[in-house]
Amino acid sequence: MAHNYLLALPEELIAAIATVVEVGDLLSFALTCKECYRITRDRLNSNAGYHEQYAIQHDRLPLTIPKLLRLVLQSHDEAWHLRAVEYWGSRSDWSEWKTYHWSGFDATKVWLEPAHDHSHLDGTFFRPKELEAFEHILSNQLHYSKGDSEHWMEKIHDGDDESLKGMLIALSPHLNRVNFLAHPHNESHPLNFLCRAITRIADTPGALWPPGFLSLRKVSVCTITNLQHPHDAFYANSGEVAPLFRLPNIKVLNVSLLGYLDEDEPEWNLAPRSSSVEELGFYCCELNTERVCKLIGACKRLRRLVYDYGMPREVTRLLETEFGDCLEEPGFNFNTDEMTYPDFVSSFKKLRVLRSPTVEDLLLDQRIVNGYRVAKGNTLRPLQDFLPTSVERMHVLGSDRLREPKMQDALICAIADLVGDERYAALKEVCLFDAIKGIHKDKGGMFARNPDSVRRIVANGVSLHIPTDGEKVMRAQDHRKLHAEHRNLSEIETDPTPLEERID
């Protein structure tokens, strides 16, 4: 038997070693032998509780962020478990160190936390060693100039918490997600400190990224909450958000209310194909085509794009030429006026989700006339002629031609033929709920007229989201729940309101 040199040490020395083992290695250390497990058992139990308590945090209470930052500075076990932070507001001075007040639509609801008032605090709240640590972080880790560091230290002394939040993000070693909610606008939006720090590091030769910037994977800007009117929020311009694309390992970026202030914005640049962002969402944005293309074009490998307004032709062309080999889920309607729909869709080799095709999009007779697509005839092009075999979900929309029974029958038969093709084993859903909504259902409609096709589809495990199935009726809100997980790139995590009761 091999000699265990560790156990040959005095027990108090082994216990001292156990206290400095990083949380991520603690379990491995405990599993080496019974004695190590006995020594680390209390710390293991404590960390199980820390994960439950600290994994997701928010700033609705005034002291949450300062306390978390203290834990990070001292490398306590609690800080290791911090995975997601949501910012619901900004406090510009000590008089605002209170629980955030809710300004939502329903005055009968109770605010989420008890009212805490710490407005009596002042600059002495922070210990001298903490202030020294802040100065060191600003100058050495975030590479702020001396003048900028003095500026932010003065703001910290006055009770402004923006830089505290930025430093918490930068230093949290395992932070995965940050969500800036659409909180009321004040003199500056909450991304100012964070994005300047990202820019300073990215532009400084040889600068090392702090641990939190390295670990951050998902950022949401101005996420809408039903606890206040969405217009009562901060607005950022595209140049102020652009530095987020430069985070070294970011994968998901979700932006809302972007572009309304762009008229007075100075020019900015993002190097094409320079960002690690793979999933990008634009919600309620007012961006011109040039800026949209600049932001999208910064991505090296775009897998998912959500765009809740009409997609400009230039963006559609950009996606086809630059991301045809990687785009999996386009969360928008393709603008295909200048190209035939099947030929365009076939250019995306890894498409998993096809959103909003109509019967007109699938007609075999399509041509471009004076720069616009014209679809005629009564024959649908076989879906397997152009759909990539990677497709998993389709969401078909209604149209004028789909009101014709012969086109309804052609569609259900085309779906059945697609499902029967063994190459399309990945297909699990062809949603027809919106396609046939409002269509008169003569003797049960298209499903009753084509029972064999419906049976073939269902037998292969493909869901059609049929509004009526015998006596059972699917309500619109029930149908929305089926698509809820595919709707947005970011959801509010610390709001206890059920998802179905939140505004879209």
C-alpha cells in the first residue's frame, strides 16, 4: 500500500490546507480518503447552502452589491457560487440607498422586498483597506487612467454604486449571466462604467482580462419587466453597447430600447468577425440598417438571431453571405423580396428552426419580377427539395392562399411527405396553430380531410399544435406556453411573477 504523505502531517496542518483549497477542488480533496472527508465535511455542507443562497442575486436591496463585493475581495467561499446578477436600478448618492420602489401597472401588488432605508450612510461605510483595493482594481485590473480612477473613487465616496456593480462583474470568478433591467432613466445609463472598463482593457496591449470578464457568457441590456412601464427606462445608443461584443467569451447578448439616441452619437467601430457572440437579440430597437449590420457582422459565428421588427433586405443578405454555414435559429421573418424563398432557405446548411413560412413561400412557381418575388400556381415545392436535414421545428403562418381547401390539403400532404423522409429524423414540430387560425373548418377542416397524412405525421412523433383535436380546444395562451422557451434570449430570473403573467 502506498504511503499517504498527506495523512502523515499533523491534523491541524491538514485542516489548514483544507481551508485554502478552492471550492471547485474541495470535493476532489474530500474524496481522497475518509480523514480528508471528515475534515472538510462542515465546509462542504456550508457550500451546499451557499450555492442555494448566492447563485442568483439582485440589487433591489441597497446593501446587496456592496456585501457581495466584499466577499469577492476577500475570496470567501460565498463569492465562488455567484452565477447570475440582475440590476434593477442605479443609486447615484447615499440618499438613494433604499429599497427600489415599484412603479408598475397594478397598484394592488406588493413590492418584492421589505423597505430598507440606509440613506444615513456616508463615505465611511467603506473601510480604508476596501478603498485601497478599489483604487488598485481601477488602475491595475481595469486599466483606468489616473484621472478616471480619481473620478470613480469620488463617485464611490458620494454613494454612487455604478462602479461597485462594475467591479463585482469584473471580479466574480464564476459569474455567467448579467441582466440589466429596464429601470428608470437618470443622468447616465448603468453600462457606462462597465463598457468603459471593457474598452480600456481591450485597447491596452498586454492587458489581462479580470476573472469575471473571462467567465461572463450572457448579458441582457434593458430587459423589460412588468413591474413598471417599459417606456420609463434608460435608453442606450449602439456605440455605448458595442463594447459588450468585445468581452472575450460572451456567447449571448440581448439588447432592448437601443438606437433611439443614435442621431447624436459619434462614429464607432467593431472589427468584423471579431466577437464570440453566438446568440444575438434585438427587442424594440430603432437602429438604422448600417448599425444593425455592423453589430451583426461583428460576430464570428452567429447561431441564433432574434429581431422583432421587419428585417431589412441588407441584413437578410448579410446573413446569407456571412452566416449561411452556422445560423441555426433565425427569430424573424426573412425579407426575401429579391430572391426566391426556397433557394434562400437552402443556403443555411445548419438551420434548426424555420420561422413563419407561408404557402406562398412554398409555391413551386416563383420568380423575381422588377426586384420583387412573385409566387403563382397551385403546386407546392416538395419541402425536402430545399430544407436542410438539420431542421427541428417549423412555424407556418396563415395567408390568403391557405384559405383555399386545395392549398390546405397540399400543405398537410407536403408535411407528411417530409416527415416520412428518414433524412429528417430531427424534425419534431411543425406548428400550424397560427396558420389555420380563423379559417372556416368545413367538416373538420384540413385534418379531417387528410386523416392518413395526419396519422403519418403523428406516428413519427411530430407535433402539429392543432387548435382543435376532437373535443379538446387549445387556447392561445396555452399555445404561447409551448413556444415560451424559444421566445427570448433572456428572462428575468429574480421576479417571482409566473412567466405566463408577465408582459411580452
